[in-house]
Amino acid sequence: MSKPNKLLVRLLRRPKDFTFKELETLLTSFGFTLSNAGGTSGSAVRFINHENGHIIRLHKPHPQPELKPYLVAMVINELKKGGYLDGK
């Protein structure tokens, strides 16, 4: 099983220690690129899939790298909505 597949399985289990770096690796495997929302965006980031225009917006966690449970749920919902999780 590839690293992105392992990360997807891990994300779907909704762990409390899923890191922003793991999310970045996973979303990159789906064709997303990380972008800051602007020069003064602070922790606001967006992942953009330029192929289909899908955008996932969230706040980068700090000071700890782990995503809050609501962000994990939101990312799963966005991936389902975008058709990335067919039947999962």
C-alpha cells in the first residue's frame, strides 16, 4: 500500500494526531497544491486542485501540528463532496 493510501486510511479513522504535514502529503496525491490565501493570511491556507477547481480552505494548526477533530471531519466531507472517496 502506498503512503498516500495509508494516509487516507488513517484520515478516515479520524485520529486525534493527524498532522498538517500528513494532510499536505495526502492532498498533494489528489492533485491539490498548497496556497496561502494572501500576504496577510496568517494561518489561513487553501489547497487548490487546478484541474477541477476544487478548493479546501482551513486554518493551519499552531503551535501544535495536529489537526483539530472538526478539521479532520471537514476534510473528509470535502473529499467526499469532490468525488475523491468514491464509496468510502
